[in-house]
Amino acid sequence: MDQEAEGRNLASGLAMISIDSIMRRHNLFISFLSLPTGRLSKFSSTLAIACAACLVSGGFPAWADFSASLHGTNNYVYRGYSKSDGHPVAQLNLDYEHDIGFFVGVWTSMVDFGEDEDEFDDPARVEISPYIGWSIPVLEDWRFEAYVTRYIYAGKIFGHSADYNEYYGLVHFRDLASFQFAWAPDFFSHGQSAFDYELSLRYPISDVLEISGTLGYTQTKQVLEYDYLYWDGGISWFFKYAVLDFRYVQSVHATSNAKRVPWPYDPKKLAPTFLFTISVGF
């Protein structure tokens, strides 16, 4: 929800804002290296939807902003672990935001949690996350943001229906720093709470280049067996309606194993990994 685009022209600035805000809202660092043949058709379909949304957006009033962004990634990295079992996926976000700060949208991604399809029926392969929230200026340089999202999975995760809600509170200082707190009271629909704390720092080194980094801690051991400490650092290049990103990511298990639910899903920590990123906004 960053609305500052100083030093950039209006058209390219709007695209940059849309992609950057969506990446922050969904904790994304994404890269499009290659897509296997079986998934390329899904990627093409997603692109068609995004282009259609772009055409429709011209009908919105001047005080409203409709945006769409298309992403390809070689690994859906999320809070210290992978939601795609290390495989490439396609992702799409549609977002509507009003000048008063209200916003609503939906995030969609292919997922793969690593189940053996011979052992578990109907494994989830798509994640859909509608969200709704509000962004409020507090002081001249500060802004508060709150929203709720629901993670909906088309299928099951290791034989378990895992849809759940998550609630977010964020504080932003200018366009330089953000702190996020997230709470899921029924994480992966297992009746246990999960919490996430995340600090993100950004600094523009030119009109088209930005360096950034994130340090986060997520408390998930009651469901996923471990808590995760995760971090990243990288550089982004903004070019008209596209963003290219090169980033280092890593995580560690921050606690000893302590799973309280009988569920075989326990995602591995991220080994040191470099991600190359491309995103397109409309």
C-alpha cells in the first residue's frame, strides 16, 4: 500500500507501487527461472486473467485504484520454509484500494507441500487467499495497516483440510521500514495458534534500484514441529511495469521439535538460497 512514487513517472510509478505493496503484503520474494511443461499452461491462463483485469481497470473512478500483478517463482518461499516443495509456481494478485485507505483483494498461487499422492488423496495444488483491510496515516511519516486474510486450499495437506484465517497489524515508517505482527488462531485448521514477527528495511539507491532486507521469527512449533528464524537481503530493479529482484534467503529452526498435533507435515528449514525474481504489474 505504498503510495509514494517520487522521482518516477506516473505510469511506471503506478506499476511499481502495485507490485511492491503486494510483495510486502504476502511476504514474497519470487523468481521466474523456468516452468515445467505441465504448469506452463496454468501460467498462460493466469497471464490472460491479469491482462483482462488490466482492461477492466479503466472503468474505475479516479479516486479508486484497481491493480493486478503476475508473478513466476522457482520456489514459493514463505516465512522460512517452502510452500511449493522447491518447485516453480505461477501466482496472481488482484487488488482494489480506495483513497480513504480501504483495500480488498485476492492472492492465488500454485502450491506443493510434498505429499506422496499414492499415500494421500486430493493433495492441495492451489492456494487462494482473499483479504480485506484498512491503511491509516497516523503521523506525517507513520502509517498503520490492519487486515485479515483467509488461506483456502483446493484439496488437502497431508490428508487434512487446512483452511484458516490470519490477522495482521503493520506499522510503516515512510517507505523505509515496516514492522509486521500476524496471528493465526487456528493455524492450518489444527486448533493451535501461530504468530509471526517481521521487520523489513528498504532503501532506494537510485530512481530504479532499491536494496532491502527482512528479519522474521515465526512461532509454529505446535503444528509444524519447529519455530523458524528467517532472513533475506537483496536488490530490486524497477523497470516500467516490471520488477527484477536478486535475493539471498535462509532460515534456521529456532527451537527444538515440539509438535503437538499428529500431522506429518513438517517443512524443512531453508538452506542458503539465491532467488532471481521477475514480477509484472498492471
